[in-house]
Amino acid sequence: MIEGVETDSNTSGSKDRAAGTVRSSGSGPRRPRRVRMTGKERREQLLDIGRALFAERGFEGTSVEEIAAKAGVSKPVVYEHFGGKEGLYAVVVDREMRRMLDMVTTSLTAGHPRELCEQATFALLDYIEEYTDGFRILVRDSPVAQSTGTFASLISDIATQVEDILGLEFKARGFDAKLAPLYAQALVGMVALTGQWWLDVRKPKKSEVAAHLVNLAWHGLDGLEQKPRLIGHRKA
């Protein structure tokens, strides 16, 4: 009986089956109830789904339709939360850039300069290992603007953290501290590009990669010339 109107159970059951629905009463199968998400939970779900799809297929290869289908919602829900695919992508990229920068910044604790170099190297490799999807997104050229810029600007931000450490070391050893930014960019860029290669091969293990990177960086700095010279025929 529905709202005081008696119906024929066999007839209504036939209609339900013909319409492709499942009755929730009786001994028949029950359709699981969909748990309604809060706005915040839905937003996080869409971010997780978008992050995975962007990492796998890139920005151009991912559609709003696919994002919505994976989330079990309609396209307007994606537009409601992010204004479209571009908005979702920008938030994903911004989050990953902040996460990587935070991991490097918090890793630089007190210690010997060589240990600080190891800490920064491990932080970048840890991010690549733990947040592989995020790193794959970051190393691609982004077609939309983000509040924190591009991957190149992120590397520059990380290099700024290392720059202060190098500046102190340069000054203590009689080197020109003004060159610290150049060397910081070179060191961080070396680790980032090596990490991009290691992301695919995963050999040798992370600790060995870190040891070799620090070996090259540290001993290169250890034998640094105060006035580097060119030995080839080209001087300019």
C-alpha cells in the first residue's frame, strides 16, 4: 500500500522489473543505499579522481565526462565545485607543488652541510616515490595558470631554500656568495631530473640514488675552484 492506495503486488512487481529497478521489500535482492557525501567529501573525491586521470592521460586526454562518471555524478557537479576541468587541474597542481615544497622545506633540519644535502635529496625522492601521480602531473607542461606557477618555478622555490645554506658555506670558504643561487639551481635541478628518470626505472634503490647524487654534488663542491676557468678553445 502506497500513500493509502492499494496496488496489485504482482502487477507492480512486473512493472518494476520491466523498468529495470529492484524492489527493496520482500525476499528479493536489495539495492545498496548510496551514501550521500558532504560538499567537502565530494570535492576531495573529485580531486583524487582527477589527479589519477591527469597523471595517466594528461590534461588533454582527460574529459569532464570521464571524471564525473568515475565519481558517479553528473557533469554539472564537477562544474559546481571547480568551474570545469581547468579549475580542477589547477587545484590538483597547486596542491602537489605545495606538498613537494613543504616536504623539502621541513626536511632541512640542523646538521652538517653534507647531511642537509642528503636531506633535501631524500625529500625529493620521497615525494617522487610516495606521490608518483602528483610528480607525473608536475613534470608535464601545464596548459593552465596556477597560483604557484610552473614546475620550473617550483624547482626555483626549492633552490631558494638550498641557496641560503650554500651562501653561508661559500662565505666561510672565501667563495663569492653571490653565486650561491646559480649553484643551488644546478644542484636541485640535477636531483629533480634524475628523479624523473628514476621514476620509470626504479633502479637502483632510493638510498643508492641519493648516495650517488650527494657524492657528485658534495665532492664537486669540495673541489670547487674559486675562479673556475675554461680549458677548451671557446672562451665566450
